[in-house]
Amino acid sequence: MPMGLVASVLPDLDLFRFYVLDHRRVPHHEYWTHIPLWWAIITATWCLGLVVMGRRTAVAGGAVFFGNIFLHLVLDTVAGGVAWLAPFSRHVFALVSVPAGHHWWVWNFVLHWTFALELLVVAWALGEAVRKWERAMPPPAPHEATGASSEARRLENG
């Protein structure tokens, strides 16, 4: 799960370049980290390498890792836009346009209805993590389930 979380933010590592090196001149969705073809090539190479090395069971971990990267790109497509056909076409696909109505651009996205989709994904992931954690917990001992105190158990057992 931690690697899935890391993967889900990997495409946005380009924000460092966007702010520090390019001084916001190039939209960060135009960097290679937001080009699906490159992630598809990396995914295929990774999975093929695992199969060749005989580590087929590790392919599931790769599916989670790269699946989270592609989920990031899909969510960016909803309101931010992604060039799904790059490098063959620079056309940016976006389902909706987020109007600029707030001084700080982040509020434009956070207060837009599409942000609820991202929150839904986070809530679902947290719910799955909690369910997994609960399944991993050992069942309570019989005396813990009844809520009897240790003093009461001592007196009961004589």
C-alpha cells in the first residue's frame, strides 16, 4: 500500500520543475510525467522484466503501483487535462473546464465539484485500508469480548 500511495503522486513530481526551474512558464501537465504513453512503456517493461525473471507474483504489486499512476492521470483528465495521445498529438483531453474565480489557483480546484471525485477515491482507499487492518487483527480473547476486568476474572477462577 505505501508504494501505491507513492505512485499516486509520482506524476506530480514535475511540480518542482514547474515552480523552481521553469517559473510556471510551461503547464506542468505538459511534462513527460503526465504523458500516458511513457508510463505505459515503463509499465510494460517492468511487467515483462518480472515475467522474464520468473517473478510473476510480483506483477500484482506492479499493477497496483502503475494502476495508481494511471488513476492519477484519469483524475487529472477530469478537470486539469492530459494529452492522452502524446507524443503523436498535443491535444489535451479534459472533461470539464475549471473557471478561474479565486486569487490562489488551488482554490479553483478545491472548491470545484470535481474535487469530490478525488475525495471519493481517497475515502474508498482509506476504507479498504481500515478493512485490511481489521482483518489482520487477531480476534479478541473471550475475556476481552465480555469486558470482564482482570480482578473479576481472578475472583471467578478462585
